[in-house]
Amino acid sequence: MSVATSEQQVVDGVPKQLLIGGEWRDGTGGETLSVEDPATGESLCEVADGTPDDAVAALAAAADAQDEWAAHPPRERGEILRRAFEAITERTDELALLMTLEMGKTIKESKAEIAYASEFFRWFAEEAVRITGRYGVAPNGAGRLLTMKQPVGPCVLITPWNFPMAMGTRKIGPAIAAGCTMVMKPAKQTPLSMLALAEILAEAGLPGGVLNVVTSSSSGSVMGPLIEDQRARKLSFTGSTEVGRKLMEQASSQVLKVSMELGGNAPFIVFDDADVDDAVEGALIAKMRNIGEACTAANRFHVAGGVADEFAGKMAERLGAMKVGRGTEDGVDVGPLIDDDQRGKVADLVDDAVGKGAKALVGGRSVDGAGYFYEPTVLGDVPDDANLLREEIFGPVAPVATFGSEDEAVAAANDTEYGLVAYLYTSDFKRALRVCERLETGMVGLNQGMVSNPAAPFGGVKQSGFGREGGSEGIEEYLETKYVAVNL
Ligand code: NAP
């Protein structure tokens, strides 16, 4: 990929075809799918619209490459990741522009995602050479117990549109490090970042067939046959709980090893002993990062009665001062939502809450004109039966509800089928640990509004899924444990 600056050059510089067995090719159906700029609603370009036959060819290429890739020295697998990390870092400006064009977030946020995404490659480059087994003496002293870690085999990877590169690198990084081949299907709204990433990995020396990329407008019919194909050994999915549930059913036919990173409904709890200004700073990150379109987004604010008005007032002031606009423009804080459907869902949730008695302290409406913009919104006095306390909002809307006691706060936080992350602000150390233990989530942000870190295990409990991405746990998802009973 050559260095490019203008929007059109950046879009033109990305491959638009499917990557199968190390070759870029058109879909067998000859169709293309349009990629839109959500800030204008206009088409940026067309990419290949893969068919089920293309997907099966991609899995065949992955299966063919598996044995050779598993035998590749771990040091070399790590060095490919390390070179890709460096290339992504060098090309941050153009990759950030590309991401902003297809997804909408500001350039600053795209750069932050690219740094986060590339760090998974650096982390797993370091993990590739640390895959070990165990050797032990059997308790009766007679035999030896040997365990070895081996790559799972060809993986089917499916990612969403909200973090077009990071959701990919945190699957591709450990898969490469572990010695697995793969078929990756990015979301149809944001395929360009993944196609650019695949080209970078090829340039970094990744052999053909290890990573295959299929873009498609009909994800169900294209991915179904792969999930049910016995050559696939692993499914790793990031997306909605609704789709995850369907994929788990399909994966049961081959008893695939499965990882699921699903939806969230994160509570953000502020106790009356917290520093309210710190809590507001954390809340701005937890709520407004990625335009509120993050599985980790604070979905509902549970604030102690004594400080709720102060907290809500300060949030309204800060959100009201944010500039909404195209993410490529200077000074813009909040980009558009991904499409009109998503904006419609956000608007319906706000209308429902206001209809039930919530007060819009700031915002509360769609922005007229081109693109899918929605005003940053703070809702006060949100009643318990408002739908947005239960459903994932995925937009720049902060509902504030109040609580009396610690028990009430914990009960409200856990009153959801989701369990990805919770945020907690308090200056009382004992309370902090007590509440962390009681929260039914896979992650907790303690006096901080962001938990994502490539060196930490990211993942949820309850209907937010299972499996962990990142940390030393992340590579385990791509390894099998084999036990050898040794007779001496
Ligand atoms: P989605 O509708 O579930 O789609 C996710 C991916 O699955 C896309 O690539 C989509 O393809 C594909 N897909 C949809 N139906 C499919 C099917 N029947 N078979 C195979 N693939 C299928 O989710 P989204 O709207 O893109 O993303 C938002 C959701 O992701 C939110 O719920 C968010 O919380 C969750 N998320 C979770 C995490 C986490 O780590 N827990 C991280 C980020 C996002 P097409 O779009 O091309 O149809």
C-alpha cells in the first residue's frame, strides 16, 4: 500500500477483492457490495461480494495451509506479527482516515483504535514463543504426565463494524501466534480496514492461505456452510448476542470450539463518596468513546441520590459542548452513527424513556441533513421501566437513574441478562473490592472509564459470551491441550 493522503487516494489504495490462498480475486458471482460513508450516506467504493462457494474455497485454502503453518517456527510467526505491528504504526495516518471514512468516528478516535489494534500484534508476537506444556511425575511415581499445547486448526472468525480493525487483530494475532490458519469475515459496513490489514500482513511475510478474507453482503448464507464444515475447528465471533446465539446452534453440528464476545449493557455506578469530577471524566470516556457504539459503552448511570443532580448537570454541560460532525473535520468530537437503522433504534429508545417521564437535560433528537447523526444526550430522572435501561443503546445517550443504598446499586447493576463490564466510582477501598466481587461481569473499571488493554483478558459472562481475548488467556482460545500418558 503506497502512502496516500487524500480521501480518494486512501480508498483507492485498498484491495477490493477477496483474499483466498494468497491471491486477491473477484467473487465467483461477479457481484460487488457498496461501502458507505455514514457521515454523508454516499458510496465510497465497491468491494467483492463473496458467495458461499468463495467462502468454502477460503476454508479449503486455510485447511491446506494448516499443517505447514503449524510447523512454522514460533519465532518466525512472532516476527511476522511484529513487522505488521510496525507497519500499522507507520501507516497510522492513512489507516485512520480509511477507518473514519467507512465507520464515522473521528480521526483522533480512529488513531486510538489503530494503536490499540496494533498492540494485539505486538503482544501476541511476544506470546508466540511462550507456548509451553508440562511434564510431571504421576502421583504413584510409576508414570509420567506430559501435556502439550497444539494449534486448534483452521478458524472461522467473524467481526462487527464498530471497531473495524481491533476486533480483527485480537483474533488474528493469537491465531497467527498459535499456528492456526483462518477465514475472516468482516462486517459488510466496514470491510476496508480489514482488507488493508490483510495486505499489511501479506507484506510482513504471512504465507498465502494462513489468513483468508471474505467480504459479503449475505453473511448468514456465506458463513453457515463454513461453520458446519468439518475442516473448521474453531469459531470466534464478536457481535450481537442475538446472532451469537444462532451461531452457537450452528456450531453444535460439528461441536466446534467456540468463543463469543457478545453484547453488553454496562452499568456505571457512582457512590456518594466518589470524586464527582473524576467520575464525570470517566463517564465521558465510558459513554462517548466510539460515539457510544461500543460493547463496553456505559449504558446506564446509577448515581447515589445525594450526587445525582450534580453528576447529571456536569454530564449535560460536557455533552452539550461536544461538536457533532464528519469525523474527518477538525474540532469534531462526535461522528455519525453507522446507519439509519441504528439511528432509528437510538431515537426510539430515547422517545420511549421521555414518554415514560425521563427529562432530556441536553440533546434528545436526530440531526437533520445528510448522514446519520444523533445529538449527544443526557436523560435525567429515568424511570425503572424505560427500555434503555435494559437494551443496548449503541449511541451517544446517557440515562441517569438514582439509588439509595449499596445493595440497591449492586442489584440494579446486576439486573440484566448481560455481563460484559461494569464501572464503579468510589473512594472507599473496602467498598470498592466488596462491590467488584458482587458485580456479575467479566470486567470492572474501578475508578476508570476504560478497561480495554491488549495485555488483559477481555470478555464477558452471562449473555455477553464466553472466552477471553488478549492477555495470556487470549492465546489459549487457539490452542488445544494434549495429554500423553508416559509409561517408563
Ligand atoms: P451483528 O449484527 O451481530 O454482526 C456481527 C458480525 O456477524 C458481522 O460481521 C455480521 O455480518 C455477522 N453476521 C450477522 N448475521 C450472521 C449470520 N447469520 N451468520 C454469520 N455471520 C453473521 O453485530 P453488529 O451490529 O455488527 O455489532 C454490534 C454488536 O457487537 C453489539 O451487540 C456489540 O455489543 C457487539 N460487540 C461485542 C464486543 C465484545 O467484545 N463483547 C465487541 C464489539 C461489539 P454483516 O454485518 O456483514 O451482516
